[in-house]
Amino acid sequence: MIPTSINKGTRFIVLLALLASILSFAKFQHCRSAGWGSPDVYIHMCYSDLSALYGAREINVDRWPYESAENSVEYPVITGLVMWATGQVISDENGYRAYFDLNVALLALLFIFSAWLLWRIKPEFAPLLAFSPAVIGSLYINWDLWAVAAALIAIYLFKNERFDLSALALGVAIATKFFPVVLLLPVILYFKTDIAKMIRYIALTSLAWFAINLPIALTNFDGWARFYKMNLDRSSDLGSIWYALQLRDITFGNSTLLSIALVLLATLAIANVANQSKVTRFETFAITSFLTVAAFVTISKVYSPQYVIWLTPLALIALRRKDERSAFWIWQGGEALYHLAIWQYLASYTGAKFGVPEGLYALSIFIRVATLAWFARSLIHSSRSMDFSMSEGGDSLSALHQKARPI
């Protein structure tokens, strides 16, 4: 029998996530009512790909998402299928609001599920997810929560040493939104002394990804490949450190080669963190998972505001000590500042009377990256310390969680 305290904890985390979902919906309500016009969507910070791509990718006329080489959806297969399947439910090709509402309802359920799953992985810090302002503000920008939920399932199974199922779940996550592929680095570092398990995990992840992608790639290769080509060919884009430097007239001859060099340096640095870690294997895995995704989005040529949804659950899983929360909130403050800045910059860019100029927008990017680095530094320092100074409440939650864990 599950203890009463566990049931209360579950209800508490579900209620918090539900309230956060409602707050996020309220943020998007103005655009939902006004019809998503520009620059209105940026002034009120309620732009959403859910409505923007409904017509732009011809989901409203039931076009297969990978049919066109030029206008297929710019997402991996599962996200594309979700976009298409939810469009099938809406009969009116002008049903932008109905399409938005249906997808919001599904995303809200996924957010609540993700919060509950996060509580199962790290009950001490899971409630902080529902208090993170940039997370609340970003829930319904895109379909990212489908991939986040799948990645959290993979991590939950990994923590419980159900590695085969974890690998399959990670393959599903990568087929939904490509960013979880970088979690294979922490997996490799975790299994560095057990090569057979490492190879098996990577093989099963690859198998799941191939099984999902192969039918689409074989029947609509050009449409399927559009996502990968766009990401390989794209220039410096919004939110990236490269874009901020470009706004300050600092350019590089070949940013792609520089990005590759930085990825290699980041990989070596994260491997060094894992080698010097004095905490448990899973705690090391959690810290390196966050660092890997953080490095990935920092080096990437674009940083969309909803990427905070990728990072925050991993950050909360990586947290170990009560005193690290201050660094977490400093970073979340940087994300909230950036969330405000990007929309007002786009408002100014699209003709609004007021907005954020280029210089201030570039500064917001530098602040976001600096606060992210500050939080990452606190996690690295934590990994080199064996003390575990949680509050009594945290210890109690942790103990209850252990009792409730399935065998």
C-alpha cells in the first residue's frame, strides 16, 4: 500500500502543475481572442507555433506533414504526426482557435504528467518547476513538451536501472524533438566501465529511432529530411550567442567550424566533470545531463524561448543541495528577462511603436548565458562535494519516495 503522505505529495504536485498550466493559458488568452495578429502577438508575448503553423504548413487542409520538400513541417516525425493528427480532429480549415485549444489541452496534460514524473525522480525540488516564470510563459509556444515527457520517462527508467526500456524511451524522445540525442553523452559516461551495456543502450535507442523514422524517410524522404537540412544550413538565429555577437558587429569567418570546436571542448569538459565527480553514479548522470543540454543550446545557432522547458526539469533533477537553489533562481531570472526581451525585440522589429532595441536584446542574451553558466558552475562544484545538506522536509520526501518506488 502506498503511504498517505505519498498520495498527498502526488496531489500537491499535480495541483501545482495544473495551476501553472492555467496561468500559462491566461498568458496566451489575448492572442487566442484577438486572432494572433502581428505585432500584437509579440507585444503581448503570446505568439505560438500551434496557431502559426496550422495554416502555414497546411495542416488546416489535412496535408500530410512530410508531403512537400519545400513546406513540410520542420520537426522530427512524432511531432509532425501529432501536428497532423490533431489537425484531423478539427473539421474547419479556419479552426485556428479549436486547433490551438486541442493542442493546449494535450500539452497541459503532458506538463502535469512531466511534473509528476519529475517528482518521482527528484521529489525534493520538483515543485520548483511550477514556480519557474519562463517555463510557465513558454508552455504553449510549441510542441516541445511531447519530447520533454518522453525524455523524463527515459531518465526515470534509467534511475531505476531499467536500461532497455530507458533506451527505447530515449529513442522515442529523439524522434519527437532531436535535442535528447545529446543525452547519449551522459549515458556513455555512466557506462564507461561497462562497454557491453553502453553499446546495448545506444543500439536500442538507435533501433527505436530508426523504427519510427524509416517508414516516413522511405516514402517522403525530401520532406522528412527538411528538418535536418534546415538545422545544418541555418545561419545565426534569434537567441543564440552568435546572433548577439552579430548584433554587436562581431562576426566569425566560419561559425560552423567554431561551433564544432566548442562542442568538442564542451564534451571534454563534461567528461572531466564526470571523472572528478564524488557523488553517486546517478547524481553524476543527472549533473552531466543538464550540462550537456546546456552546452548544446548555448553553442547552437538558435535559442528559442521554449528551450527553457528542455533545461529546467534536468536542472531540478541535477540539484542536490538546498543552498544551490539561489543559483537556480538567478538563472531562472535570466531566462525570464530573456523571455520578455525576445518578444519586445520582435515587436519592435515588426513595427510596434515600442520595443527592445538591438543592443538591449543582445545584452539579454549575454545575461541569459551568464546566469546559465553561473548555475552550471554551482552544479559542477556540487559534484565535487560528497555532502548532502537537504532540509528535513526534503529528507522526508526522499525517504517516502524510496518507499513508494516500484520494485
